[in-house]
Amino acid sequence: MIRSEHFKIIFQVFKEVAPAPTSGIVTVTLLSCVLFGIQTYFNFIPGVFSVGASVFQNGHLHRLLTYPFYHKDSAQLLLSITTLLFLGGSLEKGFGTVRFLFLFLLLSTTTGLFYSFVDLMQSDSDHSHAEGLLPVALACVAVTTMHTKMTRGFLCGVSFPTMALPWVLLLITTALIPHSVLPCNIIGILVGWMYGKGRLSLVDLTEARAGVLEKMMPFRLLRSISGVMFVPASTEERRKTLLPQINPTPGSYPVQAYAPLSSINTADPTAKFYEGWQNSISAPLSTSTPPLIAHGHGPAHSFGLSHGHSSEPSSGHSCNHNHNHSHGQQ
């Protein structure tokens, strides 16, 4: 009973902290789980889908496509999926689901190809196979840091330069996730930076092509799945999906209340009302007080205000005009 309560608490915390699942992340997760189930059921040889020197020595080029979905045990599988969920979700929301899946394959195959070449250059005793989602997740972080405008990042309350984020995560994930290969993870970060700088632009998928592909199968099926967010390739549609317009129901927001006319004392006959509020005038303006005229553009009566350029007097008044916008009295 106590264990079930603990699992409920852990699941609730993870549900609050984890980002919303997207179609690309869910697709990669399902493929990893299916391959893990197949290898467990048929009891495959360990490392049968891993990348290394055998890619060139034995011609196992298919491993460049299968190694990110292959995991040796359940602990590596769960930790790799969690890492991709937290580190790769922002990239899918920035590129769209179709481009994210294409970019996932591009980064994984390029990383596996480079690592296989590096492993081939080592001696036979130093050969080590690499697999799992961790190299691709770190490559996604590297691509995100190349496209962001933030100069500093925060992790567990510690501030550091944004470009150092992949290396900090490299140390943490390599230490926590079992069967992770440090050279392959480093190559994944370097490949992500290469893509961010445009070195792989010749094989990149444009936004227009991704918009056409997402209307075909099987991407139309991903769009129809409920409970999972499909991120469109178009920038405008992606903005509408990620930032939906809020339409509040009437009365959900407080409004300014006006005092009713019946609750106001109208004993003052000179009181006036503006939008339900009393606005009384204490003293009326004297009829003998001349109106205020801005900048002196108006008739000046003969009260000793003589500025020159006066016309002939009429009816005992001197119609003098101020031409230099001054109000000095002599």
C-alpha cells in the first residue's frame, strides 16, 4: 500500500514537471519500445544493432538507422526516453514534427557514421559499441543552443553560458545513463553544432517540403491522434498551435464597477454627472474673467498691454496682437 502511494506521488510529480508529449517524441518512444520488446522476446545477441567498427568491417550499414532505437536493458531505455523527452521536445516545437523526425534520422546517422569511423581507427581491444537515444538528444540540445538568442542558461539554479549547456548535460547524462559511450556523445554534440551552423544544409528538409509531407501518410495519422500534440511545419500554424488564442468566458475577468445614479445624493443642484459619478462645480466662472488664450493668439484689451503692431482703436479698446508668442506685461 505504501509503495503504491509512492508510485502515485512520483507519477503526479513527473506529470507536472514533464512537458506535453509531442508526436515526434511519441513516435521515437514507440519504436524504441517495440524494438526492445522484439529483442527481448527473441533473445538477440547483445550489441546486434549497435554501431562501431563493424559498420565498415562487416558492412552493417543498417545499424546506422537502428542503433538509436536499440537499448541493452530497461534502465537504459527508460532513462534515454526521459532524456529525449526533456531535451528534444523544444526542438520539435521549434521545427515541427515532420522536420524533427527527419532531423532525428539525419543527426543519428551522421553521428553513427562518424563514431564508426573513429572506432575503426582504434585497436581491436579498444572497440566499443554505442547505442541509445542519448547521442541524438545531446545533438538536439546543441542545435537548440545554436538557434536560441539567449546568452546564458540556468540549470538547478546555476547560471552559465548557453553554449556550455550541451557539455554540462553531457557530463550529467553520461554519468547517470548506463551503457553510454562518451566519445559517441561528444560526436553527437559536434554534429548538432555542424547542423546549427548550416554545414548540413544540402541534405536538410525545408519548411515548404515538410508542409507538403505532413499532409500525406503516415503523418496524417499522427495528426489525428488525440492527446498528442502534432506540431505543424508552417511557422504561422505552429504559432497558433503552441500559442492558442485565449477566449475568456464573459464574467471571468473583473470589470470596473460604476456607482448607480440612485445611490448618489443629488442635493447639489449644480452637480453634474459623468458616467454615473458626481462631478460638482463649486464656483461658476465669473463672466468678467477673460478666457485663457494659448500662446497669446487673441484680442488683448487695453489694460496696459502694449506690444506694438497695433491697429486703430475701436470702441475704446486697443486691438493689439502678439506676434512673437510672449505674455510679458509692461
